[in-house]
Amino acid sequence: DIQMTQSPSTLSASVGDRVTITCRATQSISNWLAWYQQKPGRAPKLLIYKASSLESGVPSGFSGSGSGTEFTLTISSLQPDDFATYYCQQYNSFPWTFGQGTKVEI
Amino acid sequence: QVQLQESGPGLVKPSQTLSLTCTVSGGSISSGSYFWTWIRQHPGKGLEWIGYIYYSGSTYYNPSLESRVTISVDTSKNQFSLKLSFVTAADTAVYYCARGLTTVARWGHFDLWGRGTLVTVSS
């Protein structure tokens, strides 16, 4: 299985900060990577797919980049609604696997 | 708009079979544009993909669960279902149903999720 490792596990930030989360894969996954946002008690929400494609309806302050084994999710200016846990997910090969999550907190 | 809703028992005894159903409303499960999947999240933990089904009935399961998992589809009811046999406390989790696009170069990301249902395995 491809293991996905996110860093950091927890990130303390303030409104207006630029935030970057990293996701690393144990082998190349090309650009078959998605990012999700999850708030407590809620289902994950798709933000980014194919490493850098913004899902419809997602604010433009979110962006993704990377290919191969290293990827980043960037929030250009953190908004109050952005405090949540973020997960990366590879779908290059089965089984599809997720990172352990990055909690963005105040 | 399309919505997914999980349903099923919230408590299952060890060694029994966990059975959940996902009802798709506002759209047809028979659309070839989507696949339908189950994902779970252990309490306070990350996400684990369980398997997917296409409306035709073709499936693919996570090898870690494959020996205990069956995913089926009922197009007449616009539902798909999960059965997980011989459950233990380690199967206690929130179970989500979700949808993914097939009209892309590579299947595998999930654009619509149900709200999730907590299943506890306990005697």
C-alpha cells in the first residue's frame, strides 16, 4: 500500500495567515491526489483533485501543487471558516489511501 | 441536488455482520458517470477506504478488508449497501458513503459524501 504522511499534524495559525500543509507519498503517485477538509462531526469535503484542480464552489484561496511524491495544500489567507482538519488522499493505485490529517487550529 | 444518506443499526454485536445502506436521492445511481463507495473513520482517527461499486455491480475492495466485505447495489431502490462480517471492536467507526466521478482520467476522488453513521461493535 502507498502510505501518505502529512506534516505538520497540528498547525496553529491566525486569521489572515498563509498556511501550507505538506503530504508525502511512499512512492510516486503522479498527480493523482485529492485534498479534503473536515470539520468536527461533519463529513469530509472535497477541495482539490488531481493535485491542483479546484473543486467547484471551493474558495479560490485554496490551492494545491506538487507531483510525484510531494504535494502541498496552501490557504492563501486563513479565514475563520477554515479552521478544520485537512486530509490528503492518493488514488494512483489500490488501495486508495489517506494521510493521517492536519488539524489547523487557532 | 444529489444527496447521500446512510442508514442501519448503530450497535452490532461482536462476530456478527454489520449492514448499512446508502440511499441516493436527487439523482440516479445508475448514472454511468459515478461510482459509489464506502469509507470509514475510527473515532478520533483518519479515514480508511473500504471499497467501491459501479452501477453494473462491479466492485473493488480494500485488500485489508476484502475477506469480510461485500458491497452491493439495488438500482430499483437507488441504494447501495455494505456488509462487513465477523466484526470486532476494531470495526467501531463512523461509516460514510460517498460518490466519485468516472468521467475523469483516473477514478478515485470523492466529490459527494453522506453525513456518516456511527456503528459501535459491543456486546
